[in-house]
Amino acid sequence: MIAFLLALALTQEPVKTDAQCMACHKEAAEAWKSSVHAKHDTTCISCHKTDVVDAAGKHAFKAPFVSGTKNLSQNVCGQCHEKETAEFKKGPHWDEDINPKAKWSAKKRQGCLTCHEPHGTLPAVRKQIYDQRCTHCHKENSSQRKLITSYMAAADPFDAELEAVKKLLEHPLPGVPYEKAEMARESAEDLHRTLRMLQHNCEFKELEKKIEPAMTPLKAAATDLQGRFDAATGSRRKYFLGFLGLMVVNLVLLRAWCIKKYSGGKH
Amino acid sequence: MNRLRKWLEDRLGLSMFEEFGQKQLYKPVPSHANYAFTLGTAALVVFMTQVASGILLAMNYSSGLEQAHVSVHQITFVLPAGWLIRSFHAWGSHLMVIILLLHMFRVFWYGGYKKPRELTWLFGCGLLFLMLGFGFTGYLLPMDQVSYWGTVVATESFMGLPVVGDKVGHIIRGGEEVTNATLSRFFIVHVLLLPAAVAGLIAGHLYLVRRLGISPRASVKEEEAQGYENMMRTEGVPFAHHMYREVTTVLFVITLQVALAMLLPFGLGEVATPDATPKGVKPEWYFLPVYQLLKYFPKLVGILIINGALAMFVLLPFLDRNPERRPGKRKFMMAAAAIGLLVTLALGVLGYVADKKIGHYEFDIKGIPHKVEEGAK
């Protein structure tokens, strides 16, 4: 018995490195490599902690190991995503009995990993979550669905407009002031971040109200900047053609004058 | 008008300058002088426009570490026509190096560096190096990420010099790192020391060109036997006859410079941050061959090779003892130059592609391509 326990102790080593995890969990590792988490050096052990694994790769599921959707959602994500977790806790989907809004059965309660795939390549996309998650429980024509779709109808064009302004600002045209657009982008990005955070609590009606006043200046800034770019490019072309014409005339006249005066009309 | 002229003449003796001008105008140049012989004038004109545009920029530039980027941003995006003057100046620096290299190639091709014009060549080499110094110091001034890190990389090369490397690096940077002290000294060197030194060398170079004249096609021995002035009496043409070519080239170069500035204006990158190194930092294109060569050899060996090659280039008039000037009769030198040129070009291209992804290939820092697997992340 003692020998068996000794042998068992020898064959079981706590997993200390991410490479050991990735050796078996190949699919998750592959997805993780290009994820936002990988970019920020959040590795397997950052979330799952360590576990004792035997030679055959069998987990002992011993503390501090963390596994399972629920455990990870409740105990891990909030370590970094503090604000988002706090917002989520305010909303109707948080899995705690003290939450008066959580009226349905425990089985249906949600966590961070319901919508987010931490090993995946991208953070959650609004439309994707709606199609794959929200619609899963909220029936068609339900008040919740109406609220979400109405919010998406306002938020998606806002995001698109913000992307358009960001693209314009990637290569600002020298000679064209872009401060106005830059300011509009900054405040729109602030709002975008706020929305991303606040939408965890699913108060879509409140969120929708914030978009409308921000959309108008953003749109105006984009149109203004694009107009300035177009006008500057057009007038530059015109000025340059004028300059070119002047130089050609200069060249012809000066050259002819030089040849006539100094080269005796020959060259 | 005549009275004013006489009034000035009595006081200033203007006719002396007029006579000097006429004498220069009718000084003979060899009849084979073609458009390639106008590149020196083009370089002089570009230098003058660089001084003018540089003065305008300096009036709005601040060389403090924090103000530099702000002031260049102001010039580029806020001041009326600031962007145009800055782009004109920046393109001028590239054109200057191209014109000087072509000019020196022309001198080499026609054997113009040979006796008795060795000093003219040396002055020319000095001018080329000073112009590269302009590029080196001017590159840092906008203080954006690319210019800052380009300067860090370029100044690091000096630190590889044997024995004195660290000291030299320290002197250039004004400390351990590229900081406010580096920016201040680069700015002062760029706007004070280099222009003064270039003006001096140009004066010397022009004096020698006018004194010794443009080299004839004949060999050194023939020139010595017949005398330059005698040769020019029979085969020379007055400089004035050649002047329309100078005018044509100068107008073409200015038009090209304005076209580049207007249609491809220089932007401004993110403000320099010493904490974040951007990917693929490289010095200006004309330093790429040297930068790339240092990657293939230990620093000391690389520096010895570069200095050896530069010494050969500068001392060319003393190393090449062949009296012939016609390219067809200087086959060895032509072959050696072709090899040197190809190696430099190849190093330049390798330097350009290094640490870059082009199409399906990713080039490592030595410029060796590696095929990128489809779908690989």
C-alpha cells in the first residue's frame, strides 16, 4: 500500500507550465494562441491554476485547480474584468440567489462564459451573442427581444460610424486640420467603451438613450473631415497642374532664350 | 537708369563683378559635356532651396523633447502651407542624395577625378558625407516613433567602433540614451554647423571646378602634353552654350521636388515613446546597405569593411593610376565599380526587405525569405 502510494506520488506532478496543458488540450491551445488573452499574456494557468495530473494525463481536480464554466465565470474573470463583472452582477443574469432579478431556475442562470469564449480569437460580437445566446431563451416578440433589437439598431450604426472616422484618421492628410474629428473620435470611443461595459447589465433602454446624442457630432465630424480631404486633394491637383504648366512655359522660354543668346541659335 | 548705374558703379565698382560673370560665362567646357554634366548645378540649387525651406521650418520648430513633435504637428497640420514646405524640404533631402550619387557616378564614368582634379573629388566626397550628415541629423527632428527609433538604431552602430565606440556613441547622443540632449545637438548640427561646413566646401569645390575646368575626354598624359587651355581652344565650347541644359535640369528638378511634395506629402507618426519599440525600425534608405552589412559580420569586422570601402572610394584618384579617362579603356576599374555597385544595391535591397512580410514570404533580419504557411497563425 505504501509502495503504491509512493509510486502514485512519483507519477503525479502538479502541472506547472502552460506547455504541459497545451500538450493535451490542443484545440483550446490553438484557439488561444491568436486570442486577446494571449496578447495580454493571460495563459492557461492564469485562469485554471495548477492541478495534479498523472502519467496518463488524468486530472486529479484538486484545489487550486479551477474548471467548469460556472467556476471560471464566478471566480476568475472578475480578477481582471472587474467593471464588467460588477455590471453583470447588477443585471438579471447573475447566478446568485440574493439577486432578486434572477427568477428562473438555477440551471438557466448565466455566467461570463455563456457569451464569451476565452480560448477563441475574438471578443464577443453583439450580433453573434444575440443570435446564439439571447434568442436561445428569449422568445420571438418578447419584450426583451424588442429591447435588444432596438438597441442593436442604434448601436451597430454607431460602431460603424466610429470605425469610419478611425479609418479616416489613420492617414490624416497633411495640411488638413483634423482636431475636430479627433475629439469626436475620442468621445465616441469613450462611449463605445462605456456601452461595451454597461451592456453586461442588459439595461438596453438606458443604453440606447446615450447613443443618439453622440451619433450626430460623430457623423458631422466624419462628413466634415471627408469633405476637407476631398477639397484639399482636388485643389492640390489643380495647383500642381497650374505650377507644372508655368514651369513648362518657363522651361521653353528660358531654354529658347539661352540658346538664342548664348549658343547662336544652335544646340 | 543709367544715372543710377553710374552712381552705383562709382561707389561699388559693379563692372568688376560683371566682367567676372562674363568671364565665367564664356569659359570653355569640353564639347562632350551633356545633361549628365548639369547634376552639380542641380545639387547646388537643391541645397539653396533646402536652406530657404529649412529657415522657414526652423522659424516654427522647437527642439525640446516634448515640444518637437507638437511643433512638427503644428507645421504639418495647422500652419498654412506648412505641410508643403516640410514635404518640400523632406523630399529635397532624398533628391539631394540621389543627385549627388548620380553626379559622382558621372565623374567616375568620365574619369573626372584623375590628375589634376584629385582635390575636386575629395571636396565632392566631403560634400556627400556632409549631406548624409544632414539626413542623419534631420531624421530625428520630427520626434515620431519611426524617427526616434531609427536614430536609436543608427547611433547604436557607432557604438560598435573598436575601443572608442562607447565614447563616440556617448558624444553623438549626449548621454547614454537618445534624449533631449541628442535632439538639441542634432538640431544645432543640422541648422548651424553642417550648413556652414557645406557652404565652405561648395566654395572650395566650385573654385577648383572653375580653376581646373571640366575634365576632357583625353587621357591624363594627353592633357599634360597639350595643356588644358590649348585643348579647350580647339575642342571646347563656351559655358554659355551649355547653359540651356543647366536651366532645363534645374527647372526639371524643382518641378519634381514640388510634385513629390504636393502629391506625396510627408505625414507624421505617433509621438516617440522610448518604452515601445515599433516593428521593423530602419534608418533612411541611403544608410540601409551599411546597416544591413553590419548584420552579417561581427561589429568590428563590419566596421572595418565599411571603413575600408569608404577609404577606397575617397582615395580613388590616388589608387587608380591608369591615365586613361575613356570608360572603354578602364575595364578593370569599370568592373570593380560594377561589382561594388551591385553589392551595395543588393545590401540595400536586403536591408529594405529584412524583417518584413512581402506576399507569401516573411524575410528575417538577414533578408532570408521564409515561406508563410497558408492558414498559419
